[in-house]
Amino acid sequence: MIRSAPRAGALVMIVGLSPSIGLAQPADSEPQQLEPVVVTGTRTEHRIGDSPVDVQLITEEDIRRSGARDVAELLEREGGAYVTRVSGRGTSIEIQGLSSEHVLILINGQRVIGRINGAIDLTRLRVAEIERIEIVKGPSSALYGSDALGGVVNIITRKQTDGGSIITRLDDTHAGDAFAFGGWTGERLSGQISGGYSRLRPYDLDETTPGEDAVDGVSRFASGQLNWTASEAVSVSGYGAYSLDDTTRVDSGTGGRIYDTTKRIEEVRTQLTPRLRIGASTEVELSLGYQRYFDQYLQVQRNTTDGVTDEETLDEIGLGGVQINHLAGQHLITLGVEHQFETLEADRLDNNGERDRQAVFLQDDFALLGGALTLVPGLRYDRDSLFGDQWSPKFAARLDLTRDWLLRIGYGHGYRAPDFKQMLLRFENTAVGYRVDGNPDLEPERSRGFNIGTTWLPNATTSLTATLFHNRVEDLIEIVLVEPGPPTIYSYRNVARARLNGIDLQMQWRPVPSVQLRLGYGYLDSEDRDTGQPLSGRAEHRANAAVYYERTRYALGLRGTWIGEREFGVELDTGGPPTGAGTAEAYGLFDVRAEWRGFAPLHVAAGVKNLLDEGDPRFLPIQPRAAYLELRRDF
């Protein structure tokens, strides 16, 4: 581990090769627990308090306290990144007003594939194997390439541990989970294995229609990680995961039609990461990865032999890259080279999709003014086999104004290359009478974003953060009318522009060691620059809150979010009939949870999800209020 000299009077530990210096503590203060380390903001290790880029961190403790079963459920009640359910289509995520197709989802730093209508369904990702989640807001294409206009969500899985746990949970709808993990730490070899099973139950928010608002099904998943330390200079990590989801659902169609929908999703993820330390100042990290997402979809209309849709989608991607971190005085220079090759075979496409991308990025992270000022300029070049050259610059700065007050500034460009569906789609809804055709002549969407934020740490138990942001997006892709028909024909065009301004406020306070309080508020002003109207589905006001009371033997917690009124425009869904415009009322999602640790190593927890019993089938197809019981046995 390479260390950098701290400022006078500071008690800090520099992780990896980072030259940054954190907020100072008084010289006579007691040693504090080491801060968590984050990597997503700069692709290098920083203590979260030292990071020049603001990173929202959801820790393993936060995940345990939440009682969430998947990433969608976890983020639904958090601030900063907003997740909502979409009937029949999984989930949608929004960061700084930009929606799912503009948010890059990573697992251990590698992009996740398998988007449905532009979104990664976050219910696919179970929290049981997650160590932490790091969220970076604002354009991040300078480090991560395409799709990172609005931000990046990096899901980091558990590393090696000694011992393990068995966790079971059952709720009052008879849905349940069982999960187990175990690990070991040796002198040179360490690792972990985990596996689980989930039983999902449907729910129906509108009993006047025959359709259901959720699936009935089962999920099986397993993962493993192995770490080998050959010497102080050489180490290798390997990760693999497999999941199989089988679901059924009853769907309502136009004209009183009823459909039985069956779906199977099989997913494989593998990653190999060798690391090499050269001397005292250079690290080299290789990354090799492969993912396979196989979606089998069968929809059968009742009481007829004609209404059958049988489709398969196979999405595969191979990734390779090398990143070099070199510490030269106060400069941490990062150089990276990446290559990826993706193919998509789908019955809805005119032709199979195939693309390859190569990228080079360079970043300099350096400190001035005795460590009080950190500057991070960067530049990335992407070559896309379908869209040519893309340049993405960025700049971040952090200034420690005083011992307890800091300022962060960030500016960056983002871009998103059109996906295969938008270029090659062939979809016809004969029941409604329209067709959607892909457009191979689309251009990438582009954004420019600016963030300025300040954090005040008046004492060791309180922090206040305020962030202003401004994003402008050009060449947004929308579905537009091409021919009035019949049948009515739609296609994709680069026709939209958007402006998004907002503020995010977050506070954490621990008045006594056993109590923690978190409060947040977000304001968003969005505008379609061509119509002057707000963007569809964006709430102007949002708030989040959490309070935890922890003792040695027990703990109590309440967390949730409030989302203001939202206006929706007409949306043409390429998986069903159009969705009409309308106004969604404000809602609040709150969960309560209690834990008892008096029988250690057995832990008992009980809770209630969706305490206020929110939900409607049109705009908020979320599970009604449900109580659960959870047992955990550590060993």
C-alpha cells in the first residue's frame, strides 16, 4: 500500500495510489474508524471523504438495514437515484432527470447488458451478494463511454470473508427467499461462494381487469469469487455468477383480450482481473469479462389459436481492458485501454446486431496547495464500429475551504450510442393497428453537464451536502409518426432537446451513538426545449428520510421516500399498446424494520414494506403493504 504524507494535524490513511488528502481532524482526536473506499468517481481508490468526485455510497450496513430483496427495492426508498416500477417492463431509474437509457449500470466496474425498452431491470440483481453500491451523478462518459449521460451505478459484490450466513425470509403473501454464503481467507488464497432461491407471488391492483400487475415465479442464482495473491506484486481475482428466472403473468389487452405470458431469463457473468504492482509507484490491472443474457418470451391469447407471440433474445458481450495507475509526486496518472464486442440476436430485429468498440482514456488526479486543492482533468476517445469517433472530456475539482467545509465542482460530456432496437426494430401491433420500424441512420445522443456541491462537517456526527446541477442534452431519440396509415407507422429520430436543472440536499446526523438520522430533498426543473413543456414523468419535488436506532441486542429502523406529482405524456410502448397521458399523484414509500440479536448467532428481523399501502396499476404498479419475517444464522 502506497501512502501519501498527510497535512499537519490530520489523521488519514491513503488507500492504494491515491494522492488526495481528506478533511483534517484535530490532533488530539481519538482515532476514527477507517472511512469506506470508493472507486467509481475516478476509477481509482479514494476514501469517500477524500474523493474529488461526489459519490453516493450505499454500504453493506445500509443494505442490511433496508430489508430489500433486490436492487430495485433498495433504491426505491433512497434519494439521489430514483427507481420506479413499470407495469410489465420491470423498473426504470432516473438520475438528475435523465432516465434509464442514460444511466449506466455496472457490476464490479463492467457494464450490464439485457436492457428492456432501454432499462436494466434492477429486480434481476439481488442484494444478498452485494457489498456496496456507488452512484456517480452527471455525465461520466469520459471514464465509462456510452450510456453514461445521467450517471453511473456501480454494484460491487461481496469479497472474501471468514465464515458465512444462512438467511431465510417469508412474507404474508407467501413470497419468500433463501440465501446462503460462506467464505474463507488464507495466506494466499481466499474466496466466497453464495447461492439463493426466491419465490415471487403476483398481486393485482385493479380487480376490474383480468390482468395482473406482477409476476408469479421463481428465481435461482449463484455466484463465486476466488482471489489468489501470488506475491506482494501479483494477484488475480476471478468472479462468476449464474441466474435463472422463470415467471408467468396474466396480461390484459385491448378489446377485452386476455394473454398468458411466460418468460425465462438466463444470465451468465464472468470476470477475471489480474493485478501487477511495478515498483512503489505503478499498478497495472487487466480486466477480462463475458456476459450472456438469454430471454425467452411466450405470450398466448386465450380462446384463440392465432394470438401467439414466441420470441427469443440473445445478448452477448465480451470485454477486455487494461488500466495503468502511476503515482508521480502529487500526480496520480491513469491510462486505460478498452475493447468490447457485443452481439444481439432477437426475433424483433430485421437483422442481428453486431458492434465493437475501442477506447482510450487518460486522467490526471493531482493535489495543490498542500493537498487543499485537488484537480482531476480527463479525456476519453471511443471508436464505435457503427458510429465512428466520440470524444468525451471531463474536469473535476475539490477545494477544502476550511477544516470542516469543502467544495466540489464537476463538468463533463456524455454520449449514448443508439441501441440495436432503435436501429433495427421490426415490431407490429396488429390489434391496435400500428407498426414501429428501426432507423439505421440515427446519431448518438449527447449531453453536457455541470455540478457544483458543498459539504459542511460541523462536527464528527453531522454532515450537510448541497449540490446544484445543470444538464443540456442534444439529439435525443424519440419515436415519431412517419405515416398516418393504416397501419400507422412510427420510427425513431434524433429530434428532441432537453434542459435539466436542479438541487439535491442531504443531511446526516448522529445525535447520540445509537441514533442515526438521514434527510434529503431534491428539486428538478426539466424542459423539452422544443415544446417548452416539462419532460414526461419527472417529479419536480422529491424527499427521502431514514432513522435508525441501534443497540447491542436490537435495532429499529424506518426509511422511505416521497415523490411529488408527475405529468406523463403519451408513450408508445414497443411491447404493448400505447400508454395515455395523465397525472400521477404524489406518493410516499416507507418501510419499517426491527431486528433482534439477543440469540446470537441467530438474528431475527421483522418488517413491513410499503407502510402506507401506496400503488396504482397505471403509474405505480408496486406491491401492496406486506409484512415479513426474516431469520439469519451466522457461522
